[in-house]
Amino acid sequence: MTDFTMNIDAEGIATITWDVAKKSMNVMSVEGLEELDALTDKALADDAVKGIIITSGKEGSFAGGMDLNLLAKMKSDAGDDPAKGLFEGTMRMHTLLRKIERAGMDAKTNKGGKPVAAVLPGTAAGIGLELPLATHRIFVANNPKARIGLPEIQVGIFPGAGGTTRLVRMLGAMAASPLLLEGKMLAPDAAKKAGIIHEVSDDPMADARAWVLSAKDSDIVKPWDAKGYKMPGGTPYHPAGFMTFVGASAMVNGKTKGAFPAAKALLSAVYEGALVPFDTALKVEARWFTSILMNPTSAAMIRSLFLNKEALEKGAVRPEGIPDQRVKKLGVLGAGMMGAGIALVSAQAGIEVVLIDRDQEAADKGKAYSANYMDKGIARKKATEEKKEALLSRITATPDLDALKGCDLIIEAVFEDPKVKAEMTKKVEAVIPEDCIFASNTSTLPITELAKASSRQEQFIGIHFFSPVERMLLVEIIKGANTGDRAVAKALDYVRQIRKTPIVVNDARFFYANRCIIPYGGEANRMITEGVAPWYIDQAAQMLGFPVGPVQLGDETSVDLATKIMRATKAAMGNAYPASEADDLIVWLEEKGRLGRKTKAGYFDYDEKGKRLGYWKGLQDKYPLAEEQPELQDVQDRLMFVQVLEAVRALEEGVLMDIREGDVGAILGWGFAPWSGGPFSWLDMIGTPYAAERCDQLEAQFGERFKCPDLLREMAEKNQSFYGRFGKEAAASEA
């Protein structure tokens, strides 16, 4: 089978079509590169060929990126020198794309080349855009679902097949930065406005053919190959360019706190590449691309944020032999913020929703959440009145439980009280069909206990959403002791329907995500009571790549939620509960009415509009700052290990069944240091022997919570890695 084929018509146009067999979207492979290279040579050498069009055989898309096996093969083929293999392999891609770009023209006169156009039926991402950028004119179908961009930065790498160098020379560093540093994907019209593509067309192939047949020599010379070229916005030593690059450096470091190597490598490639001729700039890009591929963070991010995430979304942990369980009619019990959010994302997926609350006013308020959300989308021109009406028509807001008849899934999102939940479970089970699955959206209450109120425990499951529902990508599915496979399949199919990423865990207090995130805030509180500056703690966390420091997170999630969880845990554990001064701190804040952002007073002071003004100085009145602040490494290790060790214990105890879910869940659920690939990837990165040794040091200095789990100790003694011992081979895919 071939990925690329070529047809030369009577008018002398060679159409090269990219169509990878058994793939819904094209991805670039080693074989594909070789085929494209050979066909390019053939077309350029054939005197009968007047021009070339490169297009896709896939309806609605051009290409989705690089087959990750290509990078793996470059490494393995190089043997003991993988960096050399990656650099040479990357330069082979540059050579091919440069050949397409120069198209046979004379090096001195820039004459005699053949026009090359790209026709994109739809989405073009990664190398799927880098290849068209090397052509002379890009025509994109007027396809509103299409997205054009270079999203590599989101998985820990950056565009390394010329995309970085070409985009900066096309647009200038300032205009290119949102596309490169944020990985923004644009609709065709927006991509044209940004200057990435040339034409949006109702018949891109016809328009491309007309252009190829009429193109002159001057039409196919790229600006950087023409005499007198000047980079838009200026180079680093130009007065305007100097300010751009200084600002870009400050922006990148301000946003990443130095925790994301790919962003720094990208900026270096742009800066250094802007100082040299185009072909040298490609070599600079290739060297920085190789550097980041050799950095373990890129492999970890690709594995967790792409391969593992995609595998989970495709049903990697779905029980076998269970027929399709997609939801047709959903009942949501409770129209508060969580219930309203669940109703919104479900209606967005085309599911009929019945939104239940105690009275019509409360139910309508929950439905209004969706209306307000759509209004904001309309204001930003991302939605229309028609789409709003269609979405709202799928949500029935009512206090009448009889409206739940015909539902095949119920999600209960009422007050976090076992008695209230039990009462609602019994009332609803009297109405819904016998085969309806019942799920509780709880963040802390054990599912096995909640299921005791059900007469169908095998059909009872936990579906834990994160707030705000419409923005958070992760959904945690919790199996109770008696939960059956059909309930698990139903929950998984539903989560995939609403386009979120599911993880499945066994029932235990706090499940998986909260089990790890609660100690994050608790450790910060302990440090405050020890005299560590709260701003130091938050900065240390952000330097690790956490989007929000633990002190700020405490205000965002609310202090009274923390005290409620603490008291419930204390009641459940009795004398086994590990009390600490951290508990005294949150109780003290609660007594003072400083509950966080919602009361405009917490760890921070706020103005009347709820804007943070700074850390509350009253903290230091009760817990004076230590004269000597601890080493940054100690602060960061305490914040990391207190979470990571809970992840290991969750695996050890069978709460977590798949380390892929542990890593993906940590990054998507609470923003665990994305560059690390997640807790288990991070432990593999630092090595289990060192991790166990550091546990011993932390335990001796700070307490038993850092005691090395038996599983980690055993693996350290055998020098094992988590992915080496527990990893399941992810299906090869594209990035």
C-alpha cells in the first residue's frame, strides 16, 4: 500500500494525493516521506509537468500530523547516537520540503521553477500544515469544521519540519507567537486573516488548477528567497525586533516559569534562526528540535497527553463483550452548578436531557446556565441563535420525577449528604426503567456505601465531574464493590459521547484525583504554619508547572470545603486520622469568615469585584515568617512527593488499575506538572532508586506522610520503572 499517489493530466498538472490506508486522517510516516520525495523528483524532472498540486484523499481533512513511530525509528536507526539519528532524520524532512519550495528554480536567477499548490479539504495540523507552508500557494476548502495550525507545543515539542522557521519569516515573531507558543488552531477564514493560508474557496481544486496554469516565476519565489527580504517586525538586532524578542522572552518565562523546555527551545530556535540565512535557520531549528526530542519531558508528554489520552478516549479500559451503551436520554438530578454544567455538555453532544430540581424556579435557573453560556458564545461569534435554541430545546427543566421515564442514564448531582442522596436514589428508582444506569456525581463519598440505597447495585456507579464541567477535560468513573460491567461501559460510552477523557478507578475514600490533590493543599498549609511564605509556596509550585499554586487553589475551591472534607475524614478514620496544624489553620480561617474568593476574603485580600489584591497579611500575624526560608528544592519536593506517593499507594491498593489513567488523570484533573507526563512518568524520569532515597530523607525531616510505599521500595531495589513494569503498549498514533 502507498500513502502518496500521483496523476498527471492532459494539461500538465501533476496531482499528488495523500491518502493513508485504514486511517481516518493522514499521518506522515517514514514510508510516506520516501514516497513523497520520489514523486516530487519525478514531477520536477518531467518536462510535460507544468505544475504540481498536493492534496488529500480524505474527505474533510488534509493531515493530522506525524506518525510518532517516525521519530522512534529515527532514534532506533541511529543506534548508540540517537541525537544524530534525530537530527539527520529531521534534516531529511527539511531537504524534501525545501525541494518542494524551490521547485527546480535556478539558484541565482530564481527562474525556471514549477508552481506548487496545496489543496486542503479541511483540517491541517502539525506536519499537515508544515508541508503546505513549503508550497507556493495554499487553497483551503470553505469548511467551517476545519482547523489549521501547529499544536505541537501542547504535547511538549514544537514544529520541527520547518514550520517554526517559515511561520516566523512569513508573519514575524510577534504575529507567529500565538500560533507557535499556544498551538492555536484556527478556522479557515481566521487562518487566512492571520496570513497562514492564501485562499478559502468553495472549489479549492478548481482555483488551484487555475492558479498553477497561470503562475509566473515571481509568483513562486518565497519572500525569504528574494533579494532585499526583511523579516516582518524586524530581526533581534533591529530596534523594533529587539523589543519583540525581549518581550517574547519575558512572556514565555512569565507564563511557563521555566517549567516547559519546549517553549524555551522554540524561542531559542526563533531567535537564533532570525540571525542567519534561511537554510542555516532550518539547521538551527533542527538542532533545537533534536534537543527537545532528546529531553525526557517530550517523550513523557507525548505518551501521556497524546498516546495514553487517545487510548483512554477510544475505550482502552472498556469491558469487553458489552454492546454499544451510548446515552439517548439523560436525567440530571440537581440543577446547581454541577448539574447545570452536566446538562450543558450533554445537550451539546446531542443528548436529550431532563434537568430535575426541587421546584420549577430552581430547575429553570439550572437551564439558564446553558442559555447564558450560549449567549457568551454568540457574543464571541462562536455560536448562533439557532444553535442556542437547538441546544435549549434538548433540555427539559422540571421538578417532576415522572419526566425521567425513558431515561437510560441518571446522574445524581444533589447536595453532598449520604442521606439526601439515598432518599433521591430510592425515589428515582421507582420511576426509571429497570435497565437504567444510576450514577452519582460525588467527589468524596464512597460509591459502595451510596449504592446501598439502590435496589440495583450492579447498575450503580460513580461519575465524578470536575468543576467547571464545560471546561474540565477529565471525568473520573468509580466502580463500587458491586458495580457491573454494563454500568462501567455505559459510563465510559457517555463520557466519550460528551468528548471528555475518562479514567476508571475502584472505590475508596477520595477515589484517585482528590486523594492526590487534597495533600497538595494540606502540605502548603503545613508549610505556612511552619513560617514558610505563602507566595514562596505558590511560586515554587508554578515553577514546577502547576497552573495554580496550592495556596491560591485553596481560595478558589473555598476554605469551608476543605474544613468539611477534613471533618468528614476525621469522623470516618477516628483515631487513625493524622491531625496536624494544617487543620487548625483552615478552621481558624473558617471561624474568621475568610472562606476564599467567594467571600472576597481568604488566604488573599480581594477588592469589591473579587480581584485578588495580595496575600492576606493576617496569616503572618498568627504564623510569623521564619527568618530563614527553606531551600526551593525542599519546598518543591514536598509538594511533588506528597501527591506522587498517594498515586503510588492508589496503584498499590488497587484503586488505580492502569498507570496510564494515573498519569492522564493527574494532568487533566488538577494540572499536575504537565511537562512531567504525570506522577508515574515523573518517578520514571527521576528513577525509582532516587525516589525511594528521597522519600527516606523527607520522612526523616518532615514526617511519616513521606514514608516510601512498599511497592516503590521494591521497584527501587530492582531498579524498575513504572512503565517498564506496569505500562501497556499504547497503539502507535500521530502527534
